[in-house]
Amino acid sequence: MAEEVVLLDFWPSLFGMRSRIALAEKGIKYEYKEEDLRNKSALLLQMNPVHKKIPVLIHNGKPVCESLIQVQYIDEVWHDKAPLLPSDPYQKATGRFWADYIDKKIYDLGSRVWKTMGEEQATAKKEFIESLKLIEKELGDKPYFGGESFGYVDVAFIPFYSWFYAYEKCGNFSIEAECPKLIAWAKRCMQKESVAKSLPGQQKVYDFILQMKKHLGIE
Amino acid sequence: MAVVKLFGAWFSPYAYRVIWALKLKGIPYEYIEEDLRNKSPLLLQYNPIHKKVPVLVHDGKPICESTVILQYIDEIWPQNPLLPADPYDRAATLFWIKFADDKGYLMSKLYQTDGEEQQAAVKEWLEMLEVMEEHALIGGKKFFGGEEINMVDMAFSFVAYWLGVIEDVVGLEIFEPHKFPLVSLWIQNFKSIPVIKENLPDADKMFALLKHGREMMLASKSD
């Protein structure tokens, strides 16, 4: 039976980008469907009734929700090419720990950097930079979080690079100045076709954030 | 033989997930009780980022975050599996574990607040229970894991046991069995499993701890 893969997504979504990258790494042909989040499709509501969120990966009609779960699923089903998760259980556990840290800390702090102003933003910025430094330390001198090859944590984190310019402009700081190794890692990842074609341009993301801020009444 | 150590706290549902997993698989381990108001240097060394329990130490190597720990345990000791083997079923299982994990904050939100904030917490609890009733237990399954418990059952343990204690502390009945018949049946089934029944924190002791904490919080608010 021919494989049918559909991705319900929204172009600036950090989470959607992860699944795009994983699918591209494996060379999987799929149908990309852009969702209007103010007017969600019947398909989205049917495929993710609990959260009604993107991304949703639909494989032969069956939905997989949550981006990190999608990445792991893609890795397991199409296991012959470009392995993303390491085979060693301890390294896998380390990777899952950092992916969880990215979602719990880095994502939330980054959101607060662009969504808040004044004192609240100053605090968020400080904590955001601390969290980036922590993950930069985890990277160390390795070319990728996965070691010699691009892997699960790289997939989980590289989408944030497309949002760096927006965070920097909103928070008035330079991520490169604070975390040069992280920027070097990001540029290395961007040389991969799977990453370059899955991430939107930084200016486009910034314009989108400015629109969101206006819409939310944050000036 | 490799040594397995578990750093936990006697009332933590997250620590209990690991205890149940290790016992189900028959893995001997050394349990170290942590006083969370006075964390040991060893805990801070093993979990410098979150400084939390549980932490599993296997062969001297620490693993943090209960869901990460359980997946690790399942991979190292495959007997009595906690996750399905089929990738799609596994993805669906991981979805519900994440759902349960993301709702864990509702425990403290319920007993550490009052007034409007607490009413908001009650509303969120009911919404979560409705999702469980409507979406998670479809097909008349005995457990989330089917005929046997799996990681999802363990992840929802805070609904099966911890919620009851918190309800007593705050004097509110949030879980009305007739409103959530499938969840209610699951709770009874879950608590009757020997490894669960024999490994739960003492309810009276927990009640005293949470009640004291709540009273301190309310007193400090009225200052």
C-alpha cells in the first residue's frame, strides 16, 4: 500500500518545523496543509480533538499529535535512513531530557521575551539567556547535540533559530554575543537541506511576531 | 551486578511511578528518601538543572524526569513492558502520558489557592476529567494499557489516589463518580493491582502534610 503522509501545520510553528525536518531527513513525500488557526479545519478538529492544535501528522489516515512524539514516530517507522534517536538507552534518555528542557524552559521563556515589556521582559530575557547558556554548555564542542551526526535534540532545538532575530529585536539583545557556540551550531545545521527548507526566514518570523504583538495589544 | 538507586520523596506521585515500574519488572533498587526542604548534595549533583526527585541512578549515571526514567527502564529491562511495541500505539500512549504530565500542576493549584483562583483550578480539573472520560478510556478498556497497566495508568495515578487526599484537605468534592463512570471504574481497577495497592503513600500522613502546608499558605496571605 502506498504510504500517505499529511502534515497539518502553521508556517511559523516551532513545533511544526521539527516534524518537517524529520520528514525531510528521511526523504518522505508528504502533503503539507497550512492551517488558519483562527479558522481551524474540520480535519484538524477531527484529528486532534483533545488539543485542536498543530502540528498533526496523519499517516495512512491515523493521527499522531505532539511534535516530539511525531519525530520519534517518524524515526521508528522509517528507521532505515538517517537515524535521529541514538540506539544507546542512556544517550536516548539524555536526549529526551534536553528535549523536555527545551519545551518546558526555553520555549516558555522565549515566549515571555516577545510577549512582555518592562520589568517582566527584563526578567524573562535574563532567564532566557541563562537557559540558552545552559544548553550551549550541553552542546560543548560537539558538532551536533547528537555528537557527530544530526539527531533528535538538534531537530528539537534548531527551529528556534528561525525565531532568534525576533527574540533579539523584541528583547534588544544579541544571542550571538551571549552564545557564540550555539550560533555556530545553528549555522552548521542550516547547511543541511532538510533544515534550510523547513525553516522560515528570520525576517518573516519577526514581521509575524510584530503583527501578533499588535493583535495582542503589546506595544 | 549494576546498582540501581532511586532518589524520591515519600509523597511524590512521580517517585511512585518509578517505584511501580521497578517493582513490576522485578528490579532490585536502593531507595533514598530526600527531604525537599533540605536537598542532599548528592541529589544536587545528580540533578543540577531541576534539583528535583525522582532521580534514577543506574551504574552511577543519573536519569532525571519520571517519564524519561520510565522509558529508560522499559528499554533496559523489557519484561512486563510499560509501552506498546507498535510505533503507532506507542505514539498514542506517549500522547496520553504527556497529557497527564502537563496536568500535574493541577494538584498544587488546587490546594495552594483559594477564592477565584481555586475555582479556576476546579474548572480545569473537571475539564481534564471530561477529556479522560470522553477520549482516553474509549473501547471499555480495563486500564489505559488494555488488560494490564502501562505508563499511562501510572501517569494518571494522581487522579486515582492523590486527588482524593487533596479533596479532603480543601473540603471540596471535585470527582463525582456518577459523572465520570469510566474513570471511576478505572480508579477502582488501578488501585486493586497489588503492586499499586502495596505501594502508596499513607493517606493520613499526606493529609496532615498538605493540610499544614495549606494553613501556612492561607495564614501568610492574610498577613
